[in-house]
Amino acid sequence: MKKGERYENPYLTEVIVRINFSTILALSGNNESAAEDFRKNIFEQYPIALLKKNHEVNIGLNIQSDGFNQINQRDKIIWEFKNKEDNKKIELSDSYVLLTYTKEAYTNFRYLLQDIILILDALKKYSPINPHLLQLRYINQLSGKSIEELTKCINKPYFNEEIIDLNGKDTFVQNLSRLTITEGKYLLNTQYGLFNPGYPNPNFEKNYILDFDCSFYNIESMNQINEELKEMNYFIWKQFQLAITDKLKKEMKGELDE
């Protein structure tokens, strides 16, 4: 996560950057080619284009009647762009853009930032854009480790000891905890614990997850995004270092214990 630091065997499974903004009118209609300028700008890195339509229903409260009234509904177009390896994806709508890296794609934060710069440059075609939320999320998943092994990898504040008593019981489905902290203008939601991919079926192997989701709600300009992401990335990195033990750090660096 931190600039200049690289783990040879990371447990990172997904990295996500999301930017929410006020509705871009040029992208809000039913014109499937409305994002053509955006596509041209990212085509070299993201040549695969897909189109999705989500049926959106907005419900509003009419104070002159009893209860809620449906006020409008529409098919919302979402454009999806993928790289050739199908391990990086950009999702664009009239109100947000989302960049997703899988574990195979993510190698260093600076490359993620390069893609963000690419996206911001492509969005200039639709200026002015008024952003109101920036999110950076890292999802880590430790698979194939026993409870005993996990206790040696994760520090106690991020390891719910109820797991030790529950694990192995036929009725145990999953155990996830949530911690929310702030640092300056950033809000960090951390979800951690044993995650069940087959939820609600208890007969699935549970994997430990450490999910950091950092948000900045008061962003005022698209020009802020690069620097804010650097700060958010560092904030997450510091919390990640607090959560994991020296043993896990050595394992991820490929250093074997003597």
C-alpha cells in the first residue's frame, strides 16, 4: 500500500476507487453513445466495452397525501470498460465512476494512481463536474489458515476472540465486526472477522477478511483527487500495519522464519 513498499505474497483481493459526483446531464439520457469521448480516451488501456442498464425507481414523499408516492423511474445506463487481461475495470454512470483492481492487477499504488489520472483526464470532456464523495477501499482475505494460525497473524484489536469458541460448531455461519475511526477529514470503516462466502449456509470454509474503506465527503474539486487519494492510502496503510503481526509481514515479504 505504502509508496515504495511491496509484498511478494499479499493477501489483497480487491482495490476499489469510487468518485461520486452531481449528475452529468450529457450521460443521463438514453443515448448509449454518450460516453464515446470517455471511451476513446481510455481505449488503449481499457479496450473492452460493455453496456448495462439498471432500472431505477425514485420514491418521494408527498406531504399532501398519505404515505409515499412514486415520482419517477428510468433505465439508467452504466458503461463498463475492461483491460485485455480482464483484471481491471472502470464503471461509469451519470453520477459516479468506479475503478476496480483484482488481486492479479494490483502491484503498486502508483499504477492505480496513473489509472485515476487517465480517468480524470477522460472526464474533462464532461466538465464542469462537481464531486461530493471520494472512496478508497482495500479488501484483504486470508484463506486457508486455521484459527490458531490467524491468532499469530492478526493483532488482538482486529481479532474477535469469540471466533475461537464459535469455530467448528455446526451452527456457526460467520463473525464480522466493524470499526469506524476518523483522522482529520477522512472516515475509515474497517470490517474484519471470519467471512462465509456461502452465507447463510454454515457448511463453508470461513476466510478471515480485513476490509478497509476510507471516505472523504467534503471534496470540492476534481483537482483534489490525486493528493487526497495519496493521503487516504497512507491512512489505510498505517491501520493495516497496526492490524497485522510481524509474523504476517514477514510471510507477505517472502521471508521465512529461521
